[in-house]
Amino acid sequence: MRRPNLSRLRRRLPRLGAKLQLGQRLRRTKRLLLNQRGDGVHSPFAFGLIDRVIRNRRPYYCFAPLREELRVRARSLSQEALRSPAALELIYRLLQELRPSEVAYRAAAVSMLPRYLEHAGPPCLGLEPQTLELAPRSCLILESWPMEGAELDELTCQLQELCRRSPELMLFVHLPHPRLGRQLEQLRAELAPQLVLDLLDLQLWFFDPSLTPSRYKAVY
């Protein structure tokens, strides 16, 4: 069997990474052009969230030191961890705007998410990846989650029970790679949130029964 040329692979890796980043930028640009005025967003709650929070780049005082810490730690972060300062800052802004009473999160093994949540205000409970015990919470953030098999089935059952006990739950789900979109769609179909805001690498699911059932695509 022919052995792979490691030197050639090393030379191709930066180009592959650059192509992936270009593809992500093109998808974001296309969506921004299609949705730049909020056309098609009929839910007042969704429109207000897009206008006041998702498109808002107003900096908070804590962002500058957190961005520097993220830059220093970037190479040590887990593969599935949130790496974009814009995404982490958006989660911070969402918590400032929505003011959930209690927040639980499941972070990657090495992550900057807990550092941003420390500054966000509401009490935040970190959940162990091995035992995801979902007590009733008003907001749940899944930076890392099982992608397939029995672990995904177990998570789905736990989330269904959580939605039953916390009908106004807000769920923020990180999509670390576009190829995992099928698993995320499967999870969404099982849980059936009232309102979905699809932000490419981050999805916001709202289960409040008073909201109009709808799904919108936007960018931050």
C-alpha cells in the first residue's frame, strides 16, 4: 500500500483551512445580503432580537481583555469550542438582553465560554459532559454535545423532559462544523421549538408557547 506523502499534506493544510474560511465568509455574506433589512421576519420578538442584539456590535468593557485572553489561548482550545469572539460576545449580549433567571451550559473540555459567562451576570451552572443532568433552567447553552449514537439519543430524551418542565426554555446550540447540520436538524425536529433563529454556526431555539411558530435565518 502506498504511504501518504506527509510533507504534501502539511503543505495542503493551510490552503484547505483558507478554503473553509472563504466558504464560511461567502455563506455569511450571502445571508446578510438576503436578510439585511429584516425582510420576511414577521415575529416582533425575532425582529427585535435581530435588530437590537444580533446585529448590534456595541462593545462592553469586558470584551477587550476577554478577546486578548482568547487570542492567547486559541491554540489550546478544544476542537469543538467556540473560537469566534463575535459568537462569544453575542451569547453575552443575548444574556444581557433576555435576562434569564438561571443559565446552565455544557462547554467543551477547554473553552472560553465559561470566562464570558462569568461576566454575563445571571447565575451559570456548568454541566459535566459525562453526566448531563438537566434541572429546570430558563436558558441552556450547548457548546459541546454528542453528535451521534446512544449519547445523542439520551441527550434528546433529557432535553424533551427539560422542555416539558421548563416550557419557556431558551436553548443556544453551537454547530462546530457544517457537516454536522443533519444531526442538529434531527435534534431540532425531535424538540420542536416554537421559534428558531439560525445564525449558521449558532442556533437559538425558543420554546415559549406564546411565540408564533417560525424559523428565520440571520447573521451576526
